[in-house]
Amino acid sequence: SRTGLTPLASAGRLARTLGVATHLLAMSKHSLEFVPSLQLLAESRASSSYTALAGPNNSGKSLTLRWLKYSMGREAYFVGTNRFYHVHHLGTGLRNPKELDELEQNFRSNFDNESHNHEQNVFDLARVLNGLKNSRRDKLFDLCSDLIGSRFSLKKVEDDNDLSPFYIDMDGQNLSVASTGTRLLMTILGLCMDERFGTIMIDEPELGMSPKVQSALAAFFKDRARRLEYFPHLRQILVATHSNHFLARNDIADNFVVTKEGRRISLAKIQSIQEFHRLQLNLLGNSLEGLFLPSAIVVVEGKTDHAFLERLISLKFPGRKVTVLASQGDVKRSVNLLRESLGDFERSPFRPRVFVVLDSVHQRGLTEELIKMGILQPNVVTWDKNGIEYVYPSDIMRRVFSCGNLDLNNLIIDGDRISILGTTRTKVELCNEVLKQLTDVSEVPPELNRKLLEPLTAAIA
């Protein structure tokens, strides 16, 4: 098989003999080529407690999980994306002793169907809760309480009726009226509580959950000591995700970028912090594609601001990676994306290294809003005059406009045109001329040095 799923040694633990190679090769789904092979992937991840697969839609992340589940059999459970449930009252009953065999047969039947993309999560929340022993259910409630701050308990609909159905109480109300995200969280954690499974594979664990809950769940998954406390039976968790929260941070090699080209699906292990941060920020929508948590971050408003400051800072700070981020006029959106990517922004070591540069004319109250969002007040830089052109190097401006130093005070900006003593350039033309002549010894105006370069030097020292 081109997937590379051949029998593994028992130490691999992630794969077992498929026994249906001839049948699989006849199906186009099974003629995909995985690089590295899924056998090698399974063997390499056998001793790792957490693995994150990330990539764009249709890259093959979910299919990779399903293939691995197929190879592992009934000791693994694949949590599909179709897991939005309503649970009102819980019935009673015993587990079917053949339940896992039936589930396994159903999974394989669906997987072998070329026209079927298996997204179903067979265990709905009610079935999960009914199947847990009291002690495990109580630990589930405790864990959910710890992660989201609400209190959960099992209660009867009628207290004085021993045969009354039960319901889950959440802070005095039925769980059925709680948020969808809460039920999704309890479903995933409840499946992890099931002692019959040694591996859980979760397709898009972030579905329906707020960033705060995603962060709490992801932190728990990646904390091996805490996981052992609640899930001592669970050797591995594998996720396919579009959320930066579920990327592994303690060991970046636990993350894989999945891409698909034709029939080939590539699984590239993250090998450097630069690759990790590029992936992390790509998951936020690609608007920060070039940003990978450098020495400092400078957010600017427009194109020419970005072009000039990016070049100037690279010259003034050789060997240091300072990213200048163009906000395309939406500074708040860019800052919000940064806050999401950096996690707890107020406690982040990057907080004093994030600067925002504004023209003198900007949205009313913007400075105050940026400060509320976590930007330090001294790091909100506002030019005295409205335009980056006022802080271009004096020596270059004199050459471009063939004028003296005092004549620079007569600079006029009219729309897109910059004029001094009758000589005119468009903003882009002037910026391009400045960039051609800019060197590390160009005459930086005192305002630019005082407001940005000096604080930036102090921040990354």
C-alpha cells in the first residue's frame, strides 16, 4: 500500500496488520501516497503523548487521523467533527459488551466506502455519560469545572423518585440549556475518560469553543502530569486542527504541517522555532504570514510607513529580527491577531516589545483602546505631524527636493502628493527614492529617534 501501513512491531503500538491490502489498493482513497509513510509516522509517534497535525482545508489532516485509527483498531477512538448534541435527561442501562466490536466494524465499513467521508462521532454526550462509572463521571465533572469555572453534578428530575431520570446540573440549570461549547468540551473529555481507549484522535477539537476554552483544553492536553491524573490509561492524543491553541509548545517537534499535492500527502515535522511561529500565525488567517515572534514587533498604518520603517529598522538593528507589520489601516485588528497568537498578552514577555506607530490624525480614542488591549502606553508612538514623510532622513530629503535644511519645514502634503518649494513627488515615488538612498548613517530626525528607535533599542537590549 502506498500509505506505508504494513505490520508494525508491537513496540510501535500505533498500527496493526490491515490484512486487506489487495482490497485497499483497488480503491482510489487508498492509493494516496503519504510522505513519510504512515507506518513511519506511527512508529515515530509511538512514545509521544501528544501530536498536532495542522494545515489548510483539504490538506489531508483528517484523513491521516482516520488512516491511523484504521490501523490501530478498537483500542483507538476517532472523534469526528459531527459532535453537536443536545442532552436533556439521561436514561439508564448497561453497556453492550460487543459495543466496541460493532463500532469498529461500522468505522471500517464507512472508511472502505469510497464515497463516504466519515465525520460521525458515534458516542454522543448522553452515551458518554451513561457509560462512565460514578468515580470517572465525578472526575469528569471536576475537570470541566476546573477548566471553565462552572460546577457540575448529577441530579434526579424528581428527588423523591428512585426511578426518576437524571440530568446534569450546571450552576443550578440543566446542561441542556448551557452553551454548545460546554457540551462539546464535556463530550471530548468524557471520551478521554473511557478506559477502553489507549489513544484518542480528535478532528478539530476547537469546534464550537471560545478561544479561552480552547486555550484551557489545549493546555490540559499538553500537560502530561495532569493528564495522567485524570486519564492514566490514555497513552496518546492526536489532533487535526486549525487552531493555534492546540499546537504543541513544549516540544515543537510534536507539530506536523500537512499539505496535499495531487495524490501525495506530506507530513512535515516542525524543526525550528521559526517554522513553528510561521505555522502558528498562519493559522490566524495568513495576514501575519511573515511574522514569527521576532525580537520586537512594530505595527504601522500604511504602505509607505511599512516600507520605510522596515528598511530603516533592518539597517539600525543588523542581525536582529524586528518585524514591521502593515495593518492596512486597521490597527486594532492587527493588535487583536497578535494578542491571539501570543496567548496571555498581558503576561507575555513580548508585551514590552510590541509597538504601534500612528499618524497625528487617527481615529478618536484609538490610543486609549490600544492601551486597554494591552499595548503599553509608552509603546504607542504618535508622530507630531500627519505623515511618515515628516520623519524621513533630512539628508535624503534635501537631495530629493534640492533644498536646504530649513526648507524642510515647508513640506506640504496634499492627498497623495508631497511638495517642497514647487518640487512634487507622490508618496510612493518619494518613498522609493528614500529607500534607494537610505543607509545606516542617514540623518534620522530627532523625533523618530526619540519616540521609536531609542525605546526599541531599550526593549530588545
